[in-house]
Amino acid sequence: MNAVFVEGYNERLFSGDALRRFYHLSRFRWLKERISQQAQAPLRVVELGCFDARTLDYLPRRPQQYVGLDANWEGGLDEARQKLSGRPEVSLIEATEASVLKQYEDGQFDTAVALETLEHIPSDLLRDYLAELARVTRGCFYISVPNEMGPVFLAKYLVKRMAYGGTETYSGKEVIAATLRQSHKVERNEHKGFDYRTLIKDMDEYFRVTRVEGIPFAAVPSAISLTVGITAVSRGIG
């Protein structure tokens, strides 16, 4: 079901408040830095949850191929199609299930990306996406997800409630459980109850996680970072 928003996605995240803009752009800067450390080969990128394909502006070099997948709930994919209509290396696909990736060959892409996306995918669909992304990617998978557990959760929860009105309903017991990192006691609903540690476990069958770090500051432990950056490699690759 499509959500209804008063403001558009870009207006909410990337316009207005400077601190909020810095925070949300930090994942793109992190991605650029990590991809810059890869071998200087032609980039073939598949991105899950691309929205308006803003990621293209942060790639360290022009990709040989870019495939962006998105559910297009707020029209981001439509914006991207208008903006990028003159770029033949770019394909933008409306997708709500992993089967859309079956059209691509094994190892077709050297880079996979999912920024602030996997927390929105229901657990029964996530496994299919991970399996297909592992199949089509022969290099690194770069993921950013929100930290929704521990003291970070509590701070974010209180700020959202006071400054932005909040959109997720937690019971008192769930607030305590999330603060204590007891995600199994919190009902899952997108951000609500999301635990990046569980995601890492779910990924293990398909990917070898090589790095977990804080965003925007890698020196800050992931457990106390607002956002977590995960770098992984498809199983059987290296």
C-alpha cells in the first residue's frame, strides 16, 4: 500500500534543516568513498530502492551500466526517468518483488547498492532479494540502514516525537525493549523493530560481511551511530 505524505521525500530529507540534510546525505558520501576504494574497472551497478537515482551523482566515475529498482511509491522513479532520459547506460525499473532481477545474468554487476532500503522490505521478501542480488553481483554490496536499537533508538524516538511528530507507534514496553536491544519484543513495521544485527545474520547465507561501520563517522562504533554502513561480498567471490 502506498503511503501518503504531506511533503515529498526529497523535501523531507534534503531540503530545509541543514543538520537533517547533512545526516541524510552522509550515506551517499560514504558510498562514494567506499566505491572509490574498489579497483578502477568499469562500474556496473544495480541499486535496490534507488528512488530518483541520486546515487548516480555520488559515483566516483560514470558507470558502464546502472540499473535502478524502486517501487515508485512517491514518484521518485518518474523523476529519475525524466532527468536521465538521455543516458542509455541507465535502466530504471519499477519493482516490488525480487523476480525482476531474473532477467540479469549471474555476476552481471560488480557493485550492488541499497541505501536506507532493506529496513522497509518485509522479511518474507528480503530473502528473495538477497538471493538474487548475490547471484547477479560479483563484487561488493554496499548497504546503509538506520540504527533502531539501543540508546540511539531512544534518542531518535524522542527527537522524532518532539520535532517531527513521529510516524511509528510504540507501546511503552516496546520502547523499553528497543532501548535494551531486545528487537524480538518489538513488532516489526519498516523502521519499527528493525535490527541491523538480524539483517547481518540473514545475509550470511548469501554474502560475506567484510565491514560494519558507523555513518556519518566511521570512527564511531556502529552500535552508537545513527546509521550503519555494511560492506559485503557475494558468497563464492574471493
